[in-house]
Amino acid sequence: MDSSPNGSEKMISDDDVIDYSVKPEFYDPELDAKDELWVHKKRSGVVSDAVLSCPACFTTLCLESQRHEKIVTQYRAVFVENCKIKNEEVVQVESNKKQLKRKRGKNGFEAVESGKVKPVCCLVCSARVGVIDEDEVYHFFDVIPSEA
């Protein structure tokens, strides 16, 4: 048996073996239309600036969001999915630095200038994606937006 690289064995690529004239068994040509219908039904006709996804695992976090007026990489929303609120941790917003800092209180909450703000994480991978304020409005700043 000849084991040299220049032997008589012919290399066959996967493209030579695959028959592209036959549609794959799991192919559904109507899937995009079905997905679009599902999203429209889920959103009840509400127009959204973006669909938001987790930057770590790409899990959908929000179908209805509104982009921040000045900071185009930030979004806010009321209705979310696949999000987990970290009640034991409080985030303090420092207005002069426009930076978020974590702060733990004995009871898990501390009042901050803009009220109680708690971190929000992805339910699937626990990546931190934003905060929720005392009015139960989610503010997302670490997300991947896509066309709504």
C-alpha cells in the first residue's frame, strides 16, 4: 500500500459528492415567511427601532425597543424575553462621569440619584446586557441590534 502524498489515491472534495439538484431534507422554503408572521403576531403591529440580541450567545432579548435619542448604541424597552434581573446587586449611575458602577447593599438595594437601578443579564448565558430602573423600564447598552 502506497502511503506517500503523491500516491495513486485521488482526493475527492465534498462538493463532488453532494447532489445539489435535490433539496436538503430539512429545508423549508416557507420558513422566512413563517418567522416573519410569528414576529408580527408577537409584536401586535407595534413598530420597533430594533430587535435586540445578546452579544455573547445571540439569544433574542427584545422584539420591541426604542433607540436612545442621543446615544445611538443604547435602547430602552418595557417588554423583554430571556432576561434575568439581578436583584441582589445595585448599579449606581454617576451623572458627572456617565459611567455605571456596581454597588452592593446589605438588603440588596440602595437608592441612587436616578432611583433603584438593577443589572439585567441574559437568561441563557448570564452576560450583562443592561439595567432596569424603578419604573420597570429596561435600558440596554450591551446588545446587538438588528433591523426590526
